[in-house]
Amino acid sequence: MLALATTRDGDVPLFMQPLDGNTSDKVSLLTAITAIQTQLREAGEEASVYVADNGLYSEANIKQLNHAGVKWVSRVSETLTQAKTLLQEGSENWQQSEDGAVHWFSRQLKLPQGDERWVVVYTQASLQRAQQTVQRRVSKAQTDWEQKCWHLGNRRFACEADGRSAAERELKGKPAWLDVHTDLVAHPQYAGKGRPRKDASPVSQQWRIVATVTLNQERIAQEASRKACWIVGTNVLEPTVLSDLQLIATYKEQGSPERGFRFLKDPLFLASSVFVKKPERIMALSFIMVLCEARSTA
């Protein structure tokens, strides 16, 4: 694999390094940024912001970059506790671009690695993809739970308490956007076989669970909205330096290294017959884009 860094303007390659196939993103990206930073400083230059995917983002990496005075932009992993909380809470102060295609809100957080600005963002395209994905999950889950409830309804219980306990066990793990309503119905049991006489009294009774499955459309819409969002983080705290919308656009402009790898994997570029046969061996570990400050030469 290869690590590649390019400039935002002109896609000029600044750094390329071969990597072991088992290399971790969190290790290789930090190593690449450190090497680029050293080379630029030796040449009397300085990168304004380093842009990378969430392979860069970890408490240890960000703490080291902050300590070195490196400005960075990275996607924040949604698996983090703070990220889950922020996505779940949402905001009443969503902003949108002039064309209505991009929606976002921002928060400044004090984290163990330092102060950061997080921007929660979704686009109309990401919302549409999320709605389609959630709808497929909903359809499958509804079918699975209806089948589970059917099997549950065919069971008989000696007492009402046993029925309720069984229903509670079966409903564990149910999606929040799926509602299951259960009723316990008593079925009298008579002595002997066949149809009981009209004046016969039941000797006992068994209980059966009757369950109905319905969809909570409001929660489904909330789930799709949450799935459509992602978080971009930075240690550039001042919106006057890098506005929220500029931050989003900067992160999304990582096509530069992608184009570079597409060029490198082109069989017309590769001279070695081995690489021509297996161009997929040259691939992007992750993407870094370096935004360099313009310097006057006067």
C-alpha cells in the first residue's frame, strides 16, 4: 500500500511512502504528517491545515498534533461516546447552505486531547441514502418480528406471569422504531377429550400471547436523520479563520489524493508487467490533503 499527500490547489504530490499491507491508519497517517511537517519546515514552508479521514482521529494522535502546533481537519468516528451523544441530542439550530443542499450545526468541546470544534453535517444526498438504507432495515425487521411474534403466539403458558416473562424476554433487542403490543388471553381447559358440554366447568386454564407489530414512523424518520449525519472535527476553533461551511467543503475535497491513486493504478502509467497484471496492489490507505499557505516571492 501507499500513503500519498497532495496539495489542495493543483493536486501537487508532496509525499508518498510505501507501507506494509498490515499498517494501521492511525500509525501511518500520523507518521506521514510528521514527515511532511519536518520536510516543509526544513524548506522554510508551513502547511496551514492537514486534512485526513477518520483513520487519523484518536486521542493519542490528536494530542500529539496539538502539542506540535499542527492544524488539522478530520472526520470524527461516530463510535465515540461524545459523538454518539451529540448525534442523539441533535440541535434546534440547524443551519443550511443557500441552495439548501447542506445542513449543519457546530459545537465546541473540551476534550482530553484539547479544545476542538465539531460540525455535525448532513446533505440531501446523504439523507436520501440513509432513508433508503433504513427503509430496507425496517422492512426486514418488521418481517422478522412478525414471524417471532407468530411463534410466540403458538406457545401456551401455565400462568399469566409466565406469559409476561416470556414476552419480556422475546422483546429484548427490539428496535426503538418498532412497537410490539402484547395481550395475554386465557384459554380454559376442560377434563376429557372433545368439545366440552355447555354446563361443564373448566378445570384449569392456559395463557396465550397475542402480539401485534406496528412501525413508529416518527422514530424511523429520526433514525434516518441520525444515520445521514457525520461529524467533522478540527482544532481551528475560530469560524472567522475557517467557517463551518468552509470546514465541511475542505473535508469533502479529498478527491485530490484519490485522483493521484487513480493515476498510479492506471496500467498505461505502470511500467512493470507485474504491476500491470495486478494494479490493485497500489491502493490508498487513507487520504491526506495538505492546504499550503501562499507566500509572496517579492
